[in-house]
Amino acid sequence: MPRDATLLWALRSPCAFACPHCYFGTIEEHKQAPPTEIGLLSHLSRNDLPPRVLKAFARTLAGSTIERVVIAGGEPLDWPATLEVIELVKEAGCEVVIATNGVPLTRPQVAERLIALGVDGVSVSLDSADAQTNDRLRPSRSGRFGYGDVLGGIRALLDARGTRHAPRVGIYTVVMRERPQEITNMGHLADQLGVDYYVPQPISLTPDHPLFEELTHRREDVSAVAEQLDRLYDEQGRLALPDPSYARHFVSAISTQESGHVTDCFGGARLFFVQPDGSVWDCPSDRRIAATAPERRRTIRDGDARTLFATRPACTDCSLFSRDCVNMWPLALDMPRLLKEETVR
């Protein structure tokens, strides 16, 4: 089978920020009520696989259908074992993209190690071009870190990279109901910083999330978001953006609070998700995970990527489409062009 699948691999690790919209939930709420639903992530889980198991699985990626591994957290670069995992994944012949909050990049040894390992992409999270707003949306757990540190990390990695092509450096922004202007504001900031790619994402919260009503887009927000996306693509300049079809998916997803339907989806065919406890899912959508029958649940514990991902449908016809799905489009379909497209400087 072709080597064309992407693995989104979440490694639990501490994070300097306490974003209330984090897909891992918050430590405070989970201390009071530990999550029990299948597939639900938590910063407090005690079921994480040990490094030796993760590394054993990483070695099996050679000869598998996995082309690219996106390593996320928490903050993966704050966990020492992450660099060992990255090294093994690269030795297996896979591309590696790191999703980070940017703060660890301020440590010279981290940036230099990522370059030495041949990491292909580093995606940094930043949700506002305004420092005060960003730090309100992404508060520091300790009060020590913030917007300035994130920008400092981006600049440090770009400086360390110099004239080399890799790693490509990008910014991911979670777009919230109250601030559609961040779509273009962050695009301008990304261009000023000199990063290579930029991806705005619609916020995805479950209806029972305490911030759902405040932060999640409604039908009346569609025109403002569409206008900002149009401006972003019109003013693209040298920045690499997801394929323009992504903007249509973005607008379509926020046009309804209901789930939709997608044909020929890549989940389970070209995209897989691994949680810190080793659970393997066709995609990260909470609705898709909840609908997975017990007999179809898998794990990387004592697993081999060459067999785990060997049987894949040519496509997936899914009635569980949600905003989670939209955020996966750049990972599964656009990452090759975000990593390899040459930009004019």
C-alpha cells in the first residue's frame, strides 16, 4: 500500500498555558470530575504509555503506510522523551511535524536539536495578534509566560534555521466567535514574523462545554468570518495557506450547530489519531470516537504500525462530520504543500 497516511500522535506533557478551550480540558475541572467518556482527553490521566512502549511502536513505523507524524501534547517539547521519539520516527523514514506552544523554542538547545533531527515542520499556537488579548485567551499557568515568549520562540527557531529550508515554521490560530478579525490580523503577523505557513481554525467545543455559547460561532457569524477568510486569501502574499477549499469547509462547518455528512473522507484511510494511553482512532472527532464499536478499538501497546494501519478503506463515507473534522483537513491533505511549497521572501 502507498505510504500516504498521517498520524496525529498526542503525547501527554505539561503545558505552560491553561487555555480554557484546550481539547485536553482543564486540570481544575478534571480534579473535581475526572472524565470517564471514551476518547476524552485529560491532563490528569494516569494511563499514559511509558516511553519504552512509545519508542518500541515508533520503530515499527518503518515500512508502514504512515508518511507523516504530527506530534502534539500538551506541550510535547517539555517532555524529554519526545526528542527520542522524534529521532526514531525520523529514522523510520517519516516526516515529523511538531505542534507546540512556542515557549520551549526559546531554549537554544531545543531549537538546535529539532534542526539536527531533521524535523520537517513546527506549528506554533497563537490565538491573537494583540498581546493582551492573546494572554487573556491563553493564560499562563504560572504567570511567567505569554505572547512575548511565543514570538521569541518563533524568532529563535527562524534564526537558528537560517537559510536552511527545514524545519518549516507555521502558526495555527483558533478563531473564536468574538474575534473573526484575528483571521487576517494573525495572517499579517505571521507574514511580519517571516514564518512559512499559517492556518486559522474554527474553535470546536462540545455543546456542554461552559464556553460553548460564548466562543462558538453561530449562523449569524458566517458572513463576518467569510469576509475575513476572503481577505486572507486575497492578501496571501508569500505565506503558504491551506488549499482554498479549506475556507469553504471552514464556513460550512460554522454555518450550523448540527453535524453534517461528508463523503470520501480521509479519516481511517489517510488520517489516524493516537491518544496518550495508546488508543488508536480513525480521526480525533469526539463523535467519531464515541461511535466506534468496542470490537474496532485498537491500541499501539505491543502494536506494529505495519499491521495496525495496513487495512484501510479506500475512503470513508461519514455521517459524523463536525468542526473537529475541519481542523483535520490541513493535517491530512494540505501539510505536504505547507511543508514543501517554496515561498517568495
